[in-house]
Amino acid sequence: MTNLTSALYNIRLLDDLAKKNTPIHALHPLVKLLTTVIYLAVVMSFGRYEISNLLPFIFFPLFVTLFAELPLMPIVHRLLVVLPLIIGIGILNPIIDNHTVTILGANFSRGWITFLSLSIKCILSVTVGIILIATTGIDRLAVAMRMLKIPKIFVLQLLLTYRYITVLMEEFLRMSQAYSLRAPEQKGISKHNWGSFAGQLILRTFDRADRVYQAMLLRGFSMEYNVGRIEKANFKDFAYLTGWCLFFVIARIYNLSLFLDSLISGVVK
């Protein structure tokens, strides 16, 4: 039960982090969403053989994590969850792209370069996505999406799916506790009961989701997810967006890694 409770806590952790009071959390949600989208577009625009050009883009998630006072380990744990998927996507690159290149006197398959580049892009993309939710919250993020004129049916689907995961985990926790009370000497759920257990879980979550939906209708739900009044963007918001966009453009045009390396080498000499 400890693992299940921990999993449920981890799902709600991002919502709890979004309630913090820091300069990053105080920024307008639309500004943070636009900054993240532009960041992802620039990162994904790099070629498959470019690695050093991507390194300066690590500064953005580190900056936001520091000034938003986000704990580092929960972000790392979520990255570890998707890491096998990232490895699975790019692990065949060294076999497919087997041209040999020489780096620092050693011969490597060019596919390893594409694999490393793909891994960096995926890790950066997942990280900024987690940070966006942890500093904005799913509700304010939905408001920002509606400001961008994204159809409300897609926004609503995203919100309800996000909430349904919590409902699913809570029902799974209740059923697991009930099962363990009826079979105290049995470790885990028997494989012979997994079919009926999964079926009951789906039925229970559907039933609870329907009750939640009926409660929303009684409170005046009309396909719009209202989360209160959002203040207008101010000068700090525009300065944040403009500053990061300039950094992204400069880092995209110029290889800042080589510039910093030459600068440090010059200082050392």
C-alpha cells in the first residue's frame, strides 16, 4: 500500500507545487505557456547531429526551477519514468546510421550522435513540460490555452483526463486495500483475479466520474472550466517573455557553448 499511496501523492504533488508564491508562479499563465512553446519549437529545430548547440538550453529549466523553488528530485523521478521510452525510441539509431566518425581520436558510429541529440531534446522537452505544470497548475494552464483560442472541447478533454487519473488511482487504492483485508496472508493481487479486478476498477471509476459530472452540472457547468479571474499581463510578464525569446534566438543562431569555451580558455590562459 505504501507504493500506491506514494504514487497518488506524486500525482497531486504538481498541483501542490503550483500553489507556491514565487516570482515565477506570479507570472501570467499565458506568458509561461508561450515561453514554453517557443522554447520547445527552438529546441526541436536543431539538426540530428547537433549536440553542443543544445547545451545552453539547459539554462532555462534550471533558472525556472531555482527561482520557482521547485524540489529537484520529483522532477528527476518523473524523468526516470519516461527515460526507458526515450531510450527505446533512439536505441536503434547506432544500427541504422552506422557511418563512422572520429571524435577526440576515437571512432564512433554516427548513430550515437543522433541518439544523444534525440535524448537531450526529449529530456529538455519533458522537463519544461513538468515545470510548466508545477509553476502554473493545470487550471490556469487551461485558461491560457483558451486565450490562445484552442477549442474548448480539447481543453476540457485535457482537464478531465488529468483529473480522471487521480480518480483512477484513488479507486485502485481503495480496491487494493479491500482486497488485502480479505486476503491478509496473500502478497499482492493473485493473477487469477486480475481480470475481474481490472473490470471492477473500470466500472467503479466510470461510476464515480459520472457522479462527479452530475455534481458539476448541478453547479452550473456549461462546457467551460472557470477557475476565477486572471489578472492581465503586466510589464514583468512581457519582460520575461521578451528576454527569454531573445536568449532562445541568440542561442539558436550562435553556438554559445563554443563561445563560452573560448572565453573560459582565454581567461585561464
